Amino acid sequence: MAYRKQCILCAIISCLIMSSTFISFTYCIGRRIAAKDVPYGLSENYIKLVRESLCEKSVEEIIDLENDTNVTIISEYSNENYIALYDPRYYFYNENPVQSIGERRYFSKKDYLEHTKTGVAVAWSESQLFGGNIQQMTQKGICEECIFLIDTSSKLYQSGIDYIVNMTSVEKMGETIYIDSDDTEKLQKIEHRLVSEGYKVAEKKQNTWIKIEDIIPQSLYEIVVFAANAALYPIYAFTCGMMFFYNRRILKINRLCGGTSWKIFCHLSERYFKVNIIGSAIMTLVCYGFMKNAIPQYVGIWSTVCLYLGHVLVTGFLFWFSYICNMQVLEIRGTKAYVK
Amino acid sequence: MLNDIWLGIKDIWNEKWLALCYILFFLNMMFIVVSTTDSLYREKMEIEQQKAQDYKKFETYVIGMQPEQPEEFLKNLSDIYQKNAFSYCHVQLQAKTIGALDTYIVFGDVPKKLFEKKLEKNVSILVGSGLAQIREITVNGKKYKVDSVIKGDTEFTTLDNATEFTDNKVFIIISEPQILEWVSPENYDVMYQLVKNTQILSKDKDRETQFLRNVNTGFLDVKKEKPKDTEEIAFILKFIDPFLVIILLSCMLCTTLILNGMIKKRIREFSLHLIHGALLTDIFIRVVTFFVVILLISTGIGIFLGIIQLEELWFYALLETGIILIFAGILTPKLKRQNYSLNLRDGGVI
């Protein structure tokens, strides 16, 4: 194979490694982010919104209580001892630790439609949780009918609250709202609705900026995927080295004709860099587009650009390094033998 | 032959850093291949199993304190269990000498495979092998003779996914139930259990809609149990498999270039060997040994670290054979195309 072809093959391998790096990074980061704590144990689709301007809307003005039955909404109020919950998809159903028919139950659709002042109280002791008369734990105006109790280990518990109340019984939504659903389209619709009412998206699990500690793999699968990909880089370095070794004659002839090390490198690597930079960019775009439809997208556009630049720099450096190593060996051995 | 292998191992020592990278790569790559194939196979099996199940289950949520018309509620349930559907509840019966008896009261059209003997009678009673001394059981003031003893200690899974054994349990099977005769309308707990444990034949869609309509009256909310999600399969097919294909492809392409260099490095040695009577096969074996030993070492490290289970070893062997065959395919034309006599001039390799 001629040098030119080998050079292009090197660049193509680099493009392939770029796409595998992208996949493995997405995987590792996705798993890291998925393992992170989410408020109230919501799913990774959750969105946190914060009120910016005055909004006196109640929940039924934002959503359609009859049809939007696959969303969960939690709203927090500052200076109040309760949070409000709208959960017709029974996401928190299992937070009720005592299943006692006839005494305890979960929020029903009727509660939401009729704005009943139902709520969940926080039990402070175990005897209260299991045996206490739950109807004594009501508070006028907030939770007039207590339907079940939770303890402080529950997902719904936050410090400083005593009640989780039916959201439709409260007049307006709070300062902080969490929405969550399996149906991302519906989620977006509600998000737009809330944004137009004066809320601002404060936190989304997707598209968060990646921190260094997220990149470090932790579980076995992450390490394996990460290491399989990482091992490709040294193999790639050896490939470049062997490629230059195979074409040492070209290096020597260039040397004999009086080229300096840097000039020879520029001359020999022009095609490689062109193919590598353009090919890697195309591969990144292809992967980005492909992954977007395949799985939830965790890696934002800037992280992808950083990844791409990093990859091009690393492969370029490895290419240059293997060239320099081969050049050095030439210098030591001298060029005498080839003058003959 | 032994000589060739020895030379191959020496090559590994000479190229130790390269070999180390290869070991790291193959160790991880093979683990990914085996574990994803394994989980893909298992998930597929599970989904097949789920499809094969004839009976549909439901998820039940308690949203009311009590049914508005309990008699009506139970009557509706009785209608549903007449055919193609059944349910059960778990109660404790009191026995004089033994104490509490774990009893399952099964209402409805029970599938044949659940109880070997399909019993003709309206009310039939089965006891586990540990309770064979029981002859009669009194329920609701009526005496019933025990119809048969379940031989052996059969394992069965309750709907809560707990595994139980039949040996100390009593099963009362009521095939065409009027639940009101058996359950008092104030016993909401049993009602909840019955609804929760209901299974309806998948084919009988009318019965299913009837059930959902009758039950969702404010006391309980019933939803169809979601089918097992195929997320993991989709993840493997769309995410890990392309990843594997890409890293394998790039590894193969790297290897072609690396082999070029490795042969070039040793071309004088090879030429001398050929002059002294070695065959091309010997050289071929020498280079292949390089990769075989690398793969063996990575498998060994995997076993040592506990990543590779011994039962999966055959799969690894299969995979390694495939990789070696691909490498041999890359190597053969390279060795054949060389002109060895040219490389013996003074001046060495250029």
C-alpha cells in the first residue's frame, strides 16, 4: 500500500475511534447522570421550574384535569409547611407504607376534580405511623381529610413540611414546581405553558453541563466500556508508529533532500489532518443525530464540540509523536548507509 | 512448530507495550460481547414467555375508603369470574388442633394447568401434603370433605411474585362463584385482594372491559399491567452493538497497519529462516502465535479478576477463534506478497 493510502487509512481509523469515543462517553455520562439524586425520586425526564414573575394561576388553568392523567406535578411553597402534589398516574402510590383498606387510601381522580381538601401527613414516630388515628392529624384549611401517613424516609418527605396536599385544593401554584412524565411531548407542552405564565426552567436532567467527576467511570460496565475504548488510543499510536516505520524510506529521502523535521511533517501529514478533521466532524454529527433518536440525550452540544476537539488534538498529537519517534531513530542511526 | 511458537512468544516480549494494549482491549471487548449477548438472549426469552401467557393481570390502586355499593360490587365480580377469569384471596382459617391454616380461596374458572385435577364439583377442597390428616373442613357453617391431597411439595408463585410451597396450605376452589355467599360485604380487605389478584384470559376482551368498568367506581382504580418494556434490548441493539462493531472494525484496520510494520521489522529474520529451510507456514504460525497468546492472556486475566465466569468460557473460545481467523485472513496475503530475497542486501531495512 502506498504511503498516501496508509495515511488516509490512519485518518479513517481516527474517525471510527471518534464515533466509538462519543458512544462510550455518552454511555458513561448517561449512567452517571441517571445515578445522580433526583429530587423526590422522580424519573430522569423531570423538569424543575422556578417562578420569576407574579403568577396566580392554579393547576387546573395549566393542565386539563380530565385528560392529563400521565403527569406528576409537585409544587413547593416557601414559608408554608406543606407541598402540593398532583399525581394521577400513581407514581408515589407505594409511598404509603401501611395498606389498610377502609382507613387509608391514595388520591383519586375525584379528589382532583372536586378540589377536596385531602392530604398526607408526616408521622413523626413509628407508633403513630402504624397505629395512630390518622383523622386526628388534620389541620384546618390545609388538610381537612388525612388519607395516609408517610414517615421521614419517604421519597415525598422534605425537611420542614408536615403535609402533602391535593394540588387542586390549593389556590395557586408554588414558587418551585417539578413536573415529570413518561410522555415527553406532554411534558414539553406543560413546560411551555408554565414558561408562558412566568416560570423559568431551572433544572433539567438532560443537557446539563458535564463535570469532570461525571466522566470517571464507576461501575463494572462503565469501566469496561470506557477501557475498551481507551485501549484503542494506544493501539492507534502504535498503528501510526508502524505506519511511519513501514514508510521510513520516504522520511529518509525527505531528510536527505535537506528538509527539517517540522517541514517534512507538514508535508507528509497534510492529507491526514484534512481527512481526520473533516471525517471526525462528520462522524460526530452522524452519531449525535443517531443517538438523539435512539436514547435520551445527555450530552449537550458544547460537550460534544469539546469531545471532538479533544479527540482531534489527541490523535493529531499521537500521529506527530510517532513521527518524531521514527525521525529520532533515523538521526541516531545516521543516514550514511543510504547514501551508497 | 514448537520453535515457531517460542519465537512468537519472544515477539510478544519484544513488543510488550503493544501486547499490553491489545490485552486491555480484548479483555474489555470480549466481556462486552459476552455480557450483551447473554442479556439480549435472556430478555428475548422473557418477552417470549410473557407473550405466551394467556392470562392478563392488573395493577390495583386503593383510592377510596370503601365501595359505595358493596353488594353490587361483589355481584359484578361474581359475574366476571363465571368464565375465563379467576381470582383468589388469602385468609387464615382456624383449625382446632393445628391452629391457623393458610388458606387460599380461589374463585372462578381456574385454568387446568394450575391444579392437575380439574374438579367437577362446584366447591372442591385440596390440601397440601403436610396436611394430609385433615378430612373435613367447615366453611360458612357447611362441612366439606377434602377432595384430594396435592402430592409432593409443589412450588408456586403468588401474584406478589413471592414463592410459596403447597405443603401446608389449603385451597378451596369455587368454580361458579356467587361471592356474596362467601364474603361478607363489609370485608373490604378481601374485596381488594380479589380485585388485585384477578386474572382474565387475554382473548376475552369483553370481559376485560367489563371488569375495568365495574371495578373503577371510586373505591379501587385498576389499570392494565404494562407489558415488559423492551428498553434494554433497544439499548443493546442501538447503542452497544454499533459500539462493538466500530471498535472491532477500528481494531482490525489498526492491525493491518501494525502487521505491515511488524513484518517489515522482522523481514531479514524471516528471509534468513526461509533460506535455511523454513516454510511460509512456520512464519505464519509465528505471527499468529503472537495474537493467540495475547488472547489467551486476556482470558486468563479475566478469569483471575473474576470478570469471566467459567460457564461462559466456551463462548469466549468461540469468539477468540473468530478473531484469530480474521487476523489470519489479514496476515496471509501480506506474507505471500513479500519478496524476501530483496531484503538480504547489505544496508538492512529501509
